[in-house]
Amino acid sequence: MSRTSNSLYNLRLMDELAQKNTVIHNIHPMIKLLTTILYLGFVVSFNRYELSGLLPFLFYPVLLITLAEIPVIPVIKRVLMVEPLIIGIGILNPFIDQEKILLLDTAVSRGWITFLSMILKCSLSVMAALLLVSTTGMDKIASSLRMMKIPRLFVLQLLLVYRYISVLLEEVSRTLKAYFLRAPGQKGVHRKIWGTLAGQLILRTFERAERIYQAMCIRGFKGEYNLGALKKLSLKDGIYLLSWGTFFIAARIYNIPVILGDLMGGLAK
């Protein structure tokens, strides 16, 4: 399977996972969206030298993956795809901030702490966003945004961009397949036709998107994406949000790993 086909498969896999019927999937979409926003807010609120305080926030994605029956490998692969960008941004930190601090009785520069903290925050944030899409679906997320009074135009743009990605990937896959059928045995696309191929691809995707838009207009589209009605909020939805909110606040105020470490050390004595 080519990289493009694999990317298209992974994109569709997210939508397929959102159709499951588990405890997490049955939580109201708006509650899951609010919980994710709370989670992201608390994760990024830690200072750049914090590591141990972030560790309890691993409990949230791990529990969601378990209860929602989400395959672990695809999630990890998607998180790893973002890591090179974060590494590129923070790789100079260890050389810029060289002040020494103690970490597990070892002297290390504060730059390494900020670098590792940045990677951990990024990984947790990307994982939470992926789990939201995998357990809710983009359509229900859009409906939740409308319930939260987010402007209709913003929600519509979000949906259309998300759908256009799949259209773009389909056209990339078809174009590359046609190219390699005409150039058997060649490894990769020759650099001389990169510009031509990119231009053809853009024109093809624009034409495809125009045909999709015309089909939407024929079916009554007038600027409002009909997402259907969401179910009403229930008691379990409120308990879900309250429970995670309480845990996030406690994990933010108290350094749970340090407390547990002191407790275990006291018991050992």
C-alpha cells in the first residue's frame, strides 16, 4: 500500500472507529468536546520545567483507549507523525538554557527539561484530539460546536476542509497510480515533472470539489450543513464531565507522582 493510500485509509479509519457502540461513544458529543477542551487547557497550563506533574494526565487517554476499544498502534503512529515538528522546534533548548538542576539525583540542564516537557505536552494534546475524533466523529463534533453557539461559517469551513482532505488524498492516489503505470520500475516521481504534476493535481481536486458542491446544491444545500439532531444531555453525561473536571483540577493543583513517591518512601521506612 502506497503512502497516499495508507493516509486515506487512516483517515477513513477514524470515521469508522467513531461508529462503535461503547461506553465512551455513547457519551454526549458536546460533553466529550468540553472534556477535551478542559484537558488541553490544563495540560498546556503547566510551566515549561514541569514533567512529573504531567504524568497523571496520561490516565485520561489510556482509559479512553481502553473503554472505547480504540486500537493503540494507529493512535501512536499518528502521534509520532507530529513529533518531528516538535523536535525541530525545541531541539535547541538544551544548548540555549544550560543552567543545571537535579533530576532523579542527576544534574541535567534545564533546556532538556523544557524539551521533554514540550514533547510530552504535544503528545498528550494530539492524543486527546485524535481520541475525540475517533470516539465522536467530525459531524457530531460540528453539531456540538453549533450547540455551543460557534459561528455557522466557522463550523462549515471546518467540515468542508476535513472532507476536502479525503478528496485531495483520493486524487493524489489516482494521479500517482497513473504516473507509475506509465513509468514502470521508476522509483519516485522525477523532479522535472514535480511542478506539472502538482498543477494537475490542484486542478483535478478543484474540479472534483466543484462537482461535489454542485451535487450538494442539487440536494438542497443553502449554506447550512444539516448535521441532524443530537440526543439530549443525561445524568451520566454530567457525571462524566464532573468526574474528569475534578480529576484534572486535582492533578493540576497537586503533584500526584511526588505525593505518591513520598508516601511509598514513608511506608518503606
